[in-house]
Amino acid sequence: MKKVLLLIIVTANAFVYSQKSRQENQLDSIFTFMYNQNQFNGTVLISDKGKIIYNKGFGFSNEVKKTKNNSTTIYELASCSKQFTAAAIVLLKRDGKLDYKDKISDYLPELEFWNNVTILDLIRHTSGIPEYLIDLSKNIDDNTIATNQDLINYYAVKKDSLQFLPGQKHRYINTNYALLATIIERVSGIEYSRFLEKNIFKPLKMKNTFVYNRRQSPKKIKNYAIGYVWAKNTFDKVIYEAPGYDDKMVYKLDGIVGTAKVNSTVEDLYKWINTLKNNTFFSPDEFDLMTSVTKTTEGQNINYGFGLDLSKGENKFSFGHTGSWDGYSTFVYHNMVKDRTIIVLQNFKMGTYPYANINEILDYKPLSIEYKRKINSPESEIKKYIGTYIDEKDEKQFITYLDGYLVHNSSRVAWDMRFFPVDENEFQAVRQGGTDGVLKFIKQEDGKMKLEMLQYGSLMGSGIRK
């Protein structure tokens, strides 16, 4: 009997190991093919039922030194930083130093003209406050790095009206979390970075997590990933302000914290997710509030909690966030029902993640085609589509060739968008966050070539080659 029981246990363990190995191989195959066609560059960690089943890095953390991304590489989290800003507010509320219903003018008297906006409005993006990203950068000298106080001073002078009454609508605005960071500093009496370090990162042993403004206060950090974009009309990876890309916005806004600027690893973030789901740092009541779906005064659901996107319903509960800033693309997600965590950190603006395929693999379902594979097409076959295409409004679409890809620009916007061949006359876009885009070329009866631009199957524009 003991021998039979032992055989059953060994057989069961072998089956589980075989299934796990199969999942790991499938995940590795998908991420490898996406890396090979310029759609992934970073580190991924995936756990299912509380166990890590995949943790691997792809590409380089530093394109000059050719250092490779790995499981302990540190990345800027972009908007995934917001959950830590909101968490800091929870801790201050716990200590009785503020209340969620407090008016922000109590702490930011410079903005007293927004006197009906509350802290909770900032947290849930129901404030009506305008977005600072574009307007502020336009009003800053190219050699100046703005801070949170500069942002507050800007609006104190400008005195913009609210875009809607507080609580009336939900509109995701980065300014909300920049203001929360300053409230944290003024209430606690210490810098935002120090507050997070002292009250969150250190207690949770998140040893490689910190606030970092890499242009304002550059440091030498071991195994740090630099955020990259493609230089114009090349496949060279550069930083935003490099001559080949020449965008100064992220440089000029580098000193602003709260909305971004937390840096971390997939392994530290996994500790954070486990802390949230197990209520080991926040009480069940605090976590329930942080992940509550609420409503606007107009009755619309707000599927956004305390720095967390939410999906809740019958047998459904997940939370997480995405981020894109300064050449980084991030995704942090946890499914409470399936006890499943997916963390993807990338140091490449155009990076994406095969979310549907990951879940299909973990659920033992057939794989769908989430991202099409690049086919081997002769240069001459690709080049036959280059040229200038003109639509009925006389807008020009410029199609050029670059190292096996087609590049799309227009007379209206210099998109510099790259497309790879997936069929004889069809090309798939490499786009930020994996947003779908297709160029389709159709030869007309009169011999002229027609260009169709599609997004998620819908026709967005067209033109005839002249």
C-alpha cells in the first residue's frame, strides 16, 4: 500500500512539474518572439496561485554598455508610482494627520480658488483640475527642471477654472497626484521620497525601491535600466532629449514627484502585491477602501481606487495600474480571485505585453493570436509600397523604408511609426502599449496603389499613391 501511495504522489508531482514546465516554455516562447520583433525590452514576473512561475529579463538595460536586463534590474515605474502616493495618504489618515474629506486648500493655500476640491477627489481623479503635462512644459526654459512647487506656483498665477465640479466626473489627470505628493510633504514635514522610504519601502524590505529623479539628481545605481525611445528614422535607442529625438518635455518635468518617479524591481513589486492582497500592511478596512468602486455625483462608476485601476463584479476582482513615461512602459496587475500576479517593467517606450496570451497559458486554454509575427519578406517586396499617398482632403501620407520595416509620417504629424510585414500587402505597427495599427495596400483596377490605415479593424484613413 505504501509503495502504491508513493507512486501516486510521485506521478502527481511529475504531472504538476510537467505542466509548470510547459507553461514556462510557452511564456518564454512568446516573450522571445516579441523581443525579436522590437515589441518587448525589459523584465517580467508572473505568479499563479501564490507561486512564481516565470521571472526573466530581455534586452539591454544600458544600450551603450550592453548590460542585460534581469530579474533584479531597476526601472522607473511611471504612473505605477501613483499607488505608493495614495498609500502614503492612507498612512497619514491612519495617524490622524489628515482626513480624506479635507479640502486641498487647507494644505495648499496657494490654490485656494480650488477650495471645493478634496483629498479624495485628487486620489480618485474626480477633482476637475487641469492636466499640467503639456502646458507647464511649454512655460519652462529648456535648461530648467520643474519641481512640485513650480507646478503649484504655475497654477497659483494662472488660476485656471476647474474642468467640472468636484465629484461630478472621473477624468485621469496627473496633476492630482503631484498635488498629493506636496500634501504628504507639508503634513509629514519631510520630503516625499523620504516619507515613502521610511514608512513603506523599509518596513516592507523593498530594498531596491526608491524615488529617483535621474536628471535632476543623477546617481550611479547598479543594475539600473535607462528609458529609451527610437531616434527619428533609425532603430537606435536614445533618451528623450538626445539630438536624434529632441523632446525636452520629460527633462523639464523631471523634478515633479507623486505622479511618477518611484523606481523598483519586479521582485520588490511582488512583495508589495503580496502585502496588499494579504492585508499584512493595511487593514482589511483600509484595503477595501483603497479598492472600492465608487460613483460620481452623476451616477457613473469610478473604476479607480487609491492609485489602482479596478475590475470588480460577480466572481471578479482585480487591481493594478499601467504606466508610460520617459521611455518606460510598466504594468502591475493582480487577480484576487485566481491569485495571479503579472508584473511587466520595460525600458522602451514602444514595449508592450501579451496579457491575453499570459492568461490563456495559465488557464490551459488554446492560444489566440494576440500579436502577429513578422514574416520574412524580401526588401524589394516591401519597398514597392513606398511613396506619397494623398487622401480626399489633400493630406499627404509618407511611406518610407527602414531596415525591413515601413515608416509612416504625414503632412500633419511626423509620426515616425514603424510597421513590419505580416502578410504580402499588410503591415503591423510597433506602437506604444501595443495599440493596434495596420497599413494595408490594395492595387486598384486602374493600376494605382491605395493605402488603408486601420485601427482595431476600423478604417481610420486612406490615400492614393501619386
